[in-house]
Amino acid sequence: MADQKMPDGPWQEPETTIYRGMACGGTGGELSAIDSKNGKVVRIRPIRYTDEYTEEELEGHLWSFTARGKTLKCPVKTAPPYQSLAYKKRIYSNNRVKYPLKRVDWEPGGDPDKINAQNRGKSKFVRISWDEACDMVADEIKRVRSQYGENAVLAVGEDGHCQSKLIHMVGGNHINMLMRTGGFTREVRTPDSVEGFYWGAKFAWGPGVQAGLGMYDNGWNIIEDVSEHSDMVVMQAGDLETTQNYASQWMSRVMRFWMDIGIKLVVVDPFCTYTSVCHDEITWIPLLPNTDVALDYGMMYVWLTEGLYDVDYVETHTTGFDKLKAYVLGEEDGVPKDPKWASERCGVEPWTIKALAREWGRKTTSILHYCGCHVRGPYSHEPGRTEVYKLAMQGFGAPGVQQIHLFSYGGAKQEIRATTSGPMMFSEMHAMQFYPADQSIPRTLIHRAIQNGKADWWGSPQIIFAMPDEQFEHNFYPIPEDEGGCKVHMLWSEKPCNQSCWNGGFEFQEAMRNPELECVITNHPWLENDSLFADLVLPVTTPAEESDIVGSGMGDSLEVAAVQDAAIPPVGESMSDYEISLEIAKRFSPDVAAQMAQGMIDGEMQFGLTIEQQKRSEYERSRVKNEISWEELKEKGFYVPKLDPVWREYKPNARLFYEDPDTFPLPTPSGKIDFYSEELAENFPDDQERPPLAKWVEGGPAEEGWSHDETLRGERAKKYPFLVNACTGRWRFHAQCDDITWHREIPTAKVVGKDGYLYEPCWLCPEDAAKLGIVDGDIVKVYNDRGTVLCGAKISERILPQSVMVNKGSRSDPITSGLDRGGNINLISPAGPISKHCYGFAVSGYLVAVEKVADEEMAQWMNDYPEAFERAYDPASGSHYAGWVEGVE
Amino acid sequence: MKAFLIDLNKCVGCYDCQIGCKDEHCGNDWTPYAKPQPDTGQFWMRVQETEHGARPHVKVSYVPIMCQQCEDAPCIKVAENGAVYRREDGLVVIDPVKAKGQKKIAEVCPYHAVFWNAELEIPQKCTGCAHLLDRGYPIDHPRCVDNCHMDAIQFGEESELDLADTETLNPEFSLKTHVYYRGLPKPFVAGKVYDPETEEVVIGAIVTAKEPVKNEAWTTRTDAFGDFWLRNLPKADLNITIHGGGKSYEGTVSTKEKSVGMGNVALK
């Protein structure tokens, strides 16, 4: 054995450490430590709260509870999402934009011959200076406003999921600047994660959490309630091992704890989820994508006919039950929604439907998901409502009968924390983006508004702060000219992923090529997705490069506040979105920039603050200041707030309604859970797609007034015989992190094609693969009448016949119009609304066909579009910067 | 003597151990402990992922495999100039300078845990993050251990680890390894038992697997979903009998190659 004494060397060189929540959900997530040396990140790792505080100091700050004889403790070590732990590859991705870029064949000024709009997504970029870039942006804003109207600039990218920042906040900085210098058109963030609850559940139990999301506003102690009282937890479309990475991985521990204390976990999902496959204890019940309503009604039929529901609760806590009963039993339409009927639609055998219904009806059962892909398909308001109906029939709010979602995961109420649904640190500037603008367009309608020059829709439809009745307001773009209405002629995006996350991606790509859009700008750290269709790309820093004050946010085991210096200098010439907006503001007036840098120092409003002063200001405006001094917070780097002394006394909100519905009514017209919505009946009496009572809606031909024909039972299924499950991928977060080399080599992340390209997996079951003559690893095309995306076949028992899975969020790699090599499945999602009156998106559970790509076909494409196939490509990280920028080595 | 204990019953397949290893060693030079690990394609900590069973009885095993810290390490024996050595704490480390050009160090490992870095011309593998252990900051244990949010990987003095019910990988190699596993994947047979006449699952049916040569048997009952899981079976041809609700099933399966998901099993 050798002597353990090692020679001195670089291995001993000191490193500096900062603490930073940087989950891709955008609200901080559990803290990680970034260790750096000589201006480079060395590692990113979990932290222990004991790194900076003694156990005595943490007394009364970390919760624990005992249920069924076992204790669950708040972990001392954080569980950052796995994207955070691999973020070094994101920071140093070879897809990073290091300098401002201009598309080679675009010139500012709006001359149709010089903008070459038709080449967006085709032509390459060239490096320019920041001065040139900022001048162009400011000049174009001024020109477009004067030429077309004050509101002719469309600001895209308010809110949503992104890198976790506060002062440097992604999304909304451009709005702040545009607001202070004139008008703009606001792109409204739609209820993307919660469509079915937003458009459906709201009419059953009220607006829900954050005044509009449509998921129940749970309040505190949901995890504890479930631990003590639930016998079974059903994850109907809720792959927690994937989706919890919004912020944390701590729900892994909770699920392990639940199984250890005897709670049964059941996964009902088109995919044998990552949660399902890693535990022997979990039962998987596969169903076809977007058929949850059929399964739900099949189960309700069993409950009704076998008396397996809470008769008293339904009597005292709900209205309209007679209408539900009539529909389910077939009294309304002559069709009983029995297990056989359900089985023919959802693909679950009748015996399994009955077994699940009886277990659910007899055992105290909660539903668990993050938001769920079951509410992101065509007509998603229907499963959004049947989820409420199921809970209502089983006594929602009773001990152990909960809807557990992303705002339910926090372990305990901390004294300074007001709600379960807000992050610990929240900037007022971030809030500004929710201010109404004169003219707005829903994010789901951008492509059609641009292409048609007009649009109309019902509701705002803003994701939060949107009451149910505002869905009855009819809105228009453009607004009347005398109110400031004008068509948009410039698009500026701080979140360039519309084509990968919202509806009808290929239509969005075509809209970007509309010559009426004279200038398209994106701010983004990476050259991907909508940035490929931009005229100017402004390089943005990642969290590691920014000095900020970012705590954790919802979805964590507990909430902390943290203040940090930049771990490393900016990569290339990148600046934060905030800094970019200030630079452009200066082109209007130095005063505007100073006004934007406002904050509170020692109780006084001040302007022109430095970043350090901004950090202090955010601290002063938060309730963190009640418990720790600024100096101490800076020294420690983070702070774990005290528990509320009576945290255990808070009842889950639904418990109050359960116990006393008269004193604690729901915010619905009746104060109870409404199975049948009188509001919908009154306002949209002829809506066959969203009737007052949720129904199994199959849709049909457009000429008959249907928005969708996207089921296996319709006419289109003859041509496109597979339902695609396009839920979020395990190794990305929505459209983020597709370039992390260490993730891409994980077997479920990508499929290596025979041409060496790493294709996005198209998961197929062995039976369907055999029928199609497809073997594992084949290059396949997944297509419908909206276009074609190329994927790699991944053959697995985790998939049902008649369905495939292509996770959303793989980056676009355009070959030509309507043809993509990157496997961005969202490009072929339905481009229209969820249903006639609901302009949300339907981005999963729609029809596609799958075929093996013949060598001749690939050869033809290579011959027809050589520039697309010759672009620089690195299998390890995918399509990247060097493929799109001229003059890069 | 240091050892790893990997409890697969706690593992959730997040790959944080594999990622943590890469984060520590790709692009970071810890000479004299190790030169940087290539960014992709090599795995000093490798999660071996395998799908088992058939719809709807599907599970995936995730087995983290790294240098097994052998006492009788073939890599030490084959190395020249003492290029591979065993530290006092038992960790086996490759000296990146002395090992230059010695490809056989990589080739000899029966666990395929040593990789040949063609660019640097050196064999490389897990060091147990000895550089962190020795310097003690910012953490004093291996990154795979630190990254694991389920505490599925433990590292410490072997005498202080609870090694009850653990196994080692390929004990037939007889290399006296110091990585211990709990819950290594074993064959299963699973199915969903139902009565086609009543279209009901059969709950509480008795399911028996018999291995006819040794005359061993395993038995279980179906649960509320009609499902049965016979776990920890040998690799063998098995006779399956099921009795429930006055009806029965008889059949044969083989776990010699892989676990078996029988899908819906109708009783007659």
C-alpha cells in the first residue's frame, strides 16, 4: 500500500463557493453550491444547512412529523433538481451565444427587400458589437412605433419557466423598458401547465390557487395530512420523478416514506413512468393518452352502481349531482358509461377499471401530480373537471382526500411565509409584467394573430389572477385604432421557446417568416428554437454569472432566502436581460434607465441603483428582514426562516370546507362543488365542446363546428393511427437543457441514429414496432397534416399499442418548412385552441402517424436541403452555435 | 478500510451519481489523483439501466457500477512501475503519470470499470474522490455519495457500514471487492389474473412457481388489482399454477434470459 501523503499541487487550490437556487422552474428551487476557481465553475453540488448554521441555530427551523409510527424529517441536505446538478454543461454549452448576433441578410429599417423575412430559420448570423445591437433595437422600436403606432412592438415572454433569477429576472425586463418609453403589445402567458384545471375545474370548485390556476388552493400541511390519513395515492398523469424537477427532488423521499408507512401508490398513465418503474410497490395502470375522462366515468359508474361514494358529502357539499348521475348511468343519452364503454375508449381492461374503482371507492385516496399531462390535450377542460368530480364523490377535503399538486409540497408553514404558492423572494419588477396593457394577444394565438393580422378569443387568458367569469369576455386584436390599436410589426422575445412549448410550432415558424414582422429580436443564452428565427440575438448570462438574491421557491422541502455574488464572470460578452434593458433604455433617455433601477434603501425609494443596492432593496422589501440582518445574511449566504410556532395547527384549506361548508364556502356560484356549471350553461348554451357538465368529448370534422378530431375513434385516425403522449422529458425541463452532454448520453435521453445524429426518442411498443417494420434505433418520421419531425425509435414495454411517446422540448433543427430533424414534437401539435371558447393549448394526446425513414427518403432530403444537413453538428450537445454563425472555428 | 454500500431499494434512477462523477472529474484536473475524465462516452460511475417484464408489469433496474476497489485488483497486478496502487484506506488509485501508455490496465478489469483515455493515453477510473477525502473541503466524501438525494450510496469505514443482506458484483471473480449492493435485480414473474366470464380481476388467487429439477417452489397471492409478483426467483424454467375463485391456470415460463410479465392471465 502506498503512502497517502500526496504531493502539493493544483488539487489543493482554494475555491470560492456561493449558494444559489437555480432550478429551471424559475423560482429558485432547492439551493445548490457553486464552487469556482480562477473564474471557472469547478462543481455544482447540494448543500447542507449545517454548512453555515449549527444544529442549535437550526432548532425550530426544520420541520418533522410522525405518521403511522414513522417520522419524516426535513432533510438537512438539499435535493436540487438534476438539471441544476449538471448546469455546468449548460453554462459552458457549445451552444452558448457569446456575442450579439445579427442575421446576415437582415437590415434594420423595414425595407421589404432588406429584411428577407422568408429566410428566418434558414440564413446564418454574424457577430456584431453591443453598441450596434442596442442602437438597432432602440432605433427599430422608435421607427416601428412612429410608422405603425405606439403598440406595434410585441413583447413576448412574460413569466413562465426559465432560469431562476430575481433582479436579472428572465421575462418582463423588455416590458418594463417598453412601458416607460411608450406603448407595446403584451403577449399574455396562458395557463400552459394547468389548462384543464384553468378552463374546466374552475367552473366546478372556483378559481383555485393563485387566483386562477384552477387547481385547489390547498394551504398548508397536505403532505402531513396524506401521510396520516390516506390509504392510497393515485398518480393519474403525474410522473413526480420527472416533474418535481421544477424545483427539487425531495418528493422522492416523500413517496418512499409513504410506501414505507403502507400507503399504496398507483400510477395511471400512458407511459410506465420513471416513478413507476423504480419502485416494486407501485402498480401501473396504462391508459391511452387523453382518454382520462372515459376512465373516470367508467370508475364513477362503478361507484354509483355499487354505492362506493360519499353519499352524505355529495348531498351537503355539491350541486348538480343528479345531472352527473343521469349522464353516467346513461339516463341522459341512453349510453351507460360503464367499464366496458370506458374500456373501448381508454384502453384499460374492464376488470382493471372495476378493480381500481373499488379500491378508490373503499380506501381513503388522494390524487398526486405536478399539474399533469392529462390536462394538456384537446378538450382538456373535461379531464380537468372529472378530476374534481372524482374527488367530490369521495369527500374532497376529508382527512386524506386531497389533490396534491406543486403547491402542496412544502413541509411546513414558516412564520414569514404568507402562502404555499409564492416564492420567498419576489420582485416588484417581475410583477409589473402582469399589469394590463392596452393591446394584448394570448401566447397561444401569436402565430395566427401575426398571420391573419387579427384574432379574437374569450378570456384574458392570463394564467393567474383570472376569475372564472372573465372567460365570458370576448377580446380582439387589434383593438380599435382610437384606443391605440395597430398591428404588430416587431417582435421582441425574452423567452424564445414558443415553437417548442406552445401550440402549432410549425405555424409559429411560418409566422416568424411573415414580412410584416420587420424585426425579430430574442434575448437568450443559447442559440436555439425561436432564436434561430430571429434577426438579432442578444446574449444573456446564466445564473452563475450574475450577482443576485435568489432563494428557493414552491415545490421544495422548505423555503430559504439566499444572496449571492456571481460565481464566475459572464461567458463571452453576455449580459443579463435586466442589464440589456437598461442599455437599450439609455438610448431613449438616461432617466428611463435610472427609473428602471429603482428600489428601497433604508425605507426610501431610490433610483439608479447598482446591482448591490438592488440586492439590498429586495431584502428590505421582503419579510426575510424580520428575522436576519442584511450583514448576517450576506455573510452566511442563505437563511432558513423560522417555523411558524403553530405550523401544525393549520388545516388544509379543503378541510375547512369539508368540516363546515357554510362558514367556509367555495368561491363558486353555489358555494359548493358544482358538477353542472350554471355559468357555462348561461353564457355558452350551445357549446358542444365544453358543456355545463363535463363529458367524454370526441370532437369531429371542422365543418361540423368541432375544434378537434384527435381521437382514435374519429376519421383522422385512419390516416394518423397513433395518439402521441408529448409530456415533459425526464432529461430536460420543458425546452430547457436539451444540450447537456451528460444527460444526452443517458439511454432514455436520445437515440443514436445510424447517421450518428442523436435523435429524440419516439417510444413505441414492440407490437406496433413489429407491424411497422421498425427496430430499435431506426430513424423514424412522426407526422400528421401539420408537418413531420424525425425521431429515433425506442422500443419498450412501457408504452401501449396505438400510442407513442415523444417528449416535448427537444430543440428544433429545421430542414425545411414543415420538416424538422430535432424531434421537436410540439411543431406538429394542433395550432388552434383547446375548444372554441378556450384559447389554451392542446399539446399532447393528438394524432400522428409513424413510419421508418427509408434510406432513399433521407438521401432525397439531403439532396434537396444540403445546407440543413451540412450545418455543424456535435452529437454530444446537438445542434449548436457553430452551425448557425458565420466565421466560427 | 473504506467501502461503498449501494442500496438499490432506495434508488430512484435519477443518475445524480453518474452526473456527480462527471461534474467532479470532467474538465477538472485533480493531478496527482486523476487527470480529467473525457466529457462523454466514459463513466467512472456508470448507471446500468435495464428494463424488465412486460406491460403492465414493467420495472427498470438501475445499478451504479464503478471501480469495485478490489483487494486482489487485476489492474494493480498488470501495472508496471507501481502505476496502480492501493492506499492505506483501501482505495485503488491509478497514477496518471506512471500509467501513461499502459492500456492493459484498462483492458484487464473484469468489471469494465477502467477506461482508456485515448487522447491522454492513460487508463482512468473512479478514485473514490480521494482528492476530496484528503483535502476535506468543500466536502470530504465522494461526489456520487454527495449527489444522492436518497442516501442510496453510502461511503465509509467498512466496519461501520451495515452490510446485512448485501452482495457483491460477480463474486465468482474472487477479487475481494469493497463495493456492496443491497437489492441487486433478480428475476421476477408477474401477471394480472382475471376471470374472462365475469370480467373481474381475481383477488387473493394463489400463484405458485415451481422449479421442477430442484423441486423448489415460490408462492404468493394476487392483490386488489389481480396482480401477482413472484420476486427473487432463480434463472430457471418454471411451472406456474394459479388457483382462485374456483378456477385455475397452468403454464410454464422461463426466467433464464429475463424476467417475465405474463400480462392478463385468464382463469378457466
